[in-house]
Amino acid sequence: EIVLTQSPGTLSLSPGERATLSCRASQTVSSTYLAWYQQRPGQAPRLLIYGASTRATGIPDRFSGSGSGTDFTLTISRLEPEDFAVYYCQQYGSSLYTFGQGTKLEIK
Amino acid sequence: QLQLQESGPGLVKPSEALSLTCTVSGGSTSSDNHYWGWIRQPPGKGLEWIGSIFYSGNTYYNPSLTSRVTVSLDTSKKQFSLKLSSVTAADTAVYYCHKGSSYYFNMDVWGKGTTVTVSS
């Protein structure tokens, strides 16, 4: 089973700043099968990025994904108030899915 | 626009089975391009994949739950279901159903979630 480790656990930033979230895999992950989700309090998760770098429908272009192999990054270029939430990475491999433990993005 | 809605008991007794249904509206369940699945989130914790089912009928389960989980698909009713047997307090969680892409193996549409509490 591939383990995804997200860092940092909590990120404190101000609106307008740039956020960089990391997701590291215990084994190589195909970029095709790496996704990022946003979860606001009391809501279901929402797909942000799939295929490591493709924005899902309706996702603003301030969100971008990058990386390959075992290291992947979600970047939010200029934080808006609605971006403060928990973010999860997810991978698929060998018919199994795993999620990272999440990064909480909080207002500084 | 495809939407998903979970339904089922909010309270289940320990050792009994948890059964949930997800109803699909605004789209078809009869496509090789999609698959259907369940995710859960214990209170204050992260996301855990439970299981997935494809139009072909193939199912895949989390190894930690495989002995207790069954996911099924009824295309005539546009529903898919989760059954989790022998539940304990550790199965208390918000349960989400979702649709995914059969190419990217992501989860691109989610239900709003339903809270299931295991308690006597």
C-alpha cells in the first residue's frame, strides 16, 4: 500500500499570500492517478486537481498542481478567504486508493 | 448535472450491519467511463477509502475492511449500495458516496454525506 504524507500539517497564512502544500508518496505514483481535494468545514470534499496538474471543472486558475514520481505540490497563488480549508492528496495504484492525512490551511 | 444522495439509518447497533444507498440523478450509472464508490470520515479525522464498483461489476475494497464490506450497483434503479457488517464504534463516521473517472481514478462528484453513529 502506498502511503501519502502531507506537509505541513497546518499552514498559517494571510489572504493574498501564496500557499505551497506538499504530498510525498512512499513509492512512485503515476501522475495520471494523483489528485487533490479541498474540504471546507461541514462540507463534502471537492475535486480540485486531477492527473497531478489538471484543474477540475470550475476551479479557479489560482490553484495549480505539479510534481511527479514521489513528490507532488499544490500551489494556491493568491489566497482568497474561501480557500482556508483542509486539503487532501489522493492516489490510485494496484486497485487501491489512499489519501494523505490532510493539510489544514488556516488564516494567520 | 449529476448529483448523488446518500440515504440510510443514522444509528446502528454494535455487531449489526450498516447499509447505505446512494441515488444518482442527472446522469447514468451505465457507463464504462465512470465508477462508483464510498469514502468515510470519522469525527475530526481524515478521509478513508472503503470500496469501489465499476459498471462491469468488478469491485475493489480497502484491505482493512474487505472481510466486512460489500458494494453493489443497481443500474435499473440508478443506485449503488454499501453494506458493512459487524460494526463497532470505530465505524462511526460521515459516509460519502462518489462518482469517479475510470481513466484518472479520481473522485469527481460527491454526495453531501450522511452521518452514521454506532451505539447501543
